[in-house]
Amino acid sequence: MIAILVTLSRGLWIGAIAGVLAIAALAPLVFGWRRAATTGRVTAAAFVVALVFLLTISYTSPDRFDSSAPDTSRASVADIQDRATSLSGVFDSNTNGRLSRWEGALDLAINRPEPPAGAQPGYLIRFMFGYGPDTFPDVFTMVTPENLSNIRTTAAHNDPLNRLAETGLIGLLAWVALWSSLAFFILQILYGPGTWIMFVEQCLNNGVE
């Protein structure tokens, strides 16, 4: 909890909140209301302890990767409050390194510039199948904005955009289908009749195979 707060990363905070809300919604269905309520009280207590701890100690973590990231040399409760309530620079791609990466990834996905080295497939092939897995650090150099010119960008910090740039439209659709099928399977387990038994049987079959 403390580690999440002192990162001063809004994206991480939003992800953590979404995860907590998802668990809060599903826990009563899976474990029952009593156990879910106990878990909720423990989580709330952990959050309070983390805030009390931050009131009495500072955190030192020099940024090594992104010159546009917020200064986290001393992360206090005041810093966290300011980060949570201020939107300064959030929508400015000149100061927000993550937004610059998103714009660059979208440029790669839509315009599909041709890499300079070697013979490359046509635009349609690049649009449908991308540049290939793990090629983002190399192809991003073709669209790197000025504020990231001295930084090696290894990912878009946005999984769908990363998939779209590297594996094209086909790869993105496959990625969406994978997670959609997983969500559907979980819903079947939670709400379908007798699906817990089917789930255990499937796990045992996979283990034997």
C-alpha cells in the first residue's frame, strides 16, 4: 500500500482502485458476505496504517528513467494530496512523457511508417500484422518526439496500443478475444450451474496432460 502511494503514479492508483472495487464486487459472491466484510476491514486498516506511516517518514527514490516524471525525491502526504488533486500537465504531451508515448504508438499504428533497414512488407501488411513482437523499442525511434529524444522508449505504457503497434489489427483482436474469453469463463464459473465441478475437472485434466 505504501509503495503504491509513494510512486505518485496516477495510473497505478487508478489500477489499484479498480482492482479493489472488482474484488469488493466479486468477493461476496465467491467467499460469502462475512469473509468479504472481514477482508474489507483488514484492507481499510492497512490503508490507514500506510497513511500514518507516511506522516512520519519520507521516501527517497531518484528517478532514473524519465526526465518528465514527477520529482519523487521526498514523497510525503502533501505530495500525494497534490498529485491526486492537480491535473497540471496531464493532457500536455510536451511535458507528459506517457502521453507522448501514446501519441507515438498511435502514429505507428495508423500511419505505419516504413522502417529504413531492409525490404519491408507493404502498408496493408504492416497495418494488419504490425512490425512484429518486441519491435516497439526499435520502431518507436521513427516517431520519437523531441521531449523523449534522450530516452530509450521500450513500451507504450498502454497494452492495447503496444499490441496494435507490434502485432497489428489482427494481433489486437486476438488479444481482446483472449481476455474476453477469460472473462466469459469466469462469469460461467460464478453464475453457471455446476460450473465449479467442471472447472476442477478441467484443471485436473490439464494437470494430467
